Amino acid sequence: MSYRDGVTEDRSKVIVAVHGQVAAVDVATGKEQWRNELRGLGHGVVEMLIADARIYLVVESAVDVVCLEYATGKELWRTATASNGRASLLRDGARLFVARRGYLDCFDLEGNNLWSNGLSGLGSGPTTVGVPGSVSRADSEGAR
């Protein structure tokens, strides 16, 4: 049994992230439901992952990872990663992985840093992170 069995996620909003801001748009009406300016994170490319009524975001110009509530856009927590730059986000069970510029950070779902690894010798370019059945990749052009 997977940790997602029996979970029916709310899919009533499409989340849009542009230049360090994020907004929710009602899928039925097209009306904006909420907006979060992500204060203090700059206006670079936003990487985003949505799972279990939470939105995880990283702005390339900042070191923080931010967790928002899907329904309201309210910030639940914010914590620092080991580096800035384009990020790959991966959620596996009760862990959130943030890979960027050759660093890999592991957080619990409350934003506590469980560990960090500088991956010595792998370099500092665009970073891909994955587990069986799920892979996330960011590159310098933003392609997926």
C-alpha cells in the first residue's frame, strides 16, 4: 500500500508561479482565488511541487524553500537550503528533497532539515534527483 492510497486531493485550483509570485486560479471559473508575493525571495524562476494540499516552492535567486497551504496560499513554513540556483524538488513519503547546484537537502514535511550533502566531486550544474517511479530535473534553460 502506498502512502497516497485513499487520499483524494483537492484539484479545484491551478497554481501559477511567475517571477517569484504564486497565484491560485479556480479551474471552473478562471477567477483568481489567492495570491502570495513570496516576500523576500526575489523574482527569479520558481520551481514548484504540489502534494497533499501543500505547495513547495523554490525561487532560483533565493536559498529558501517555502511551503504554502494549497487552499489559501498561507505560508506554513520557510527554511534555508544549502545553495541557491535552479532547483529540482522531489517528495517521497515523509521527505522533501531539494537538489540545486550539486547540493542535496532533505527535509521533513514540517521544514526541518534532516540532512544536507554537498555531493563532493559531482560539480555544481543543473541537478536531477529521483527515486524509483519519480524523477525531477531542472536545467539552465528551464526545460523539463
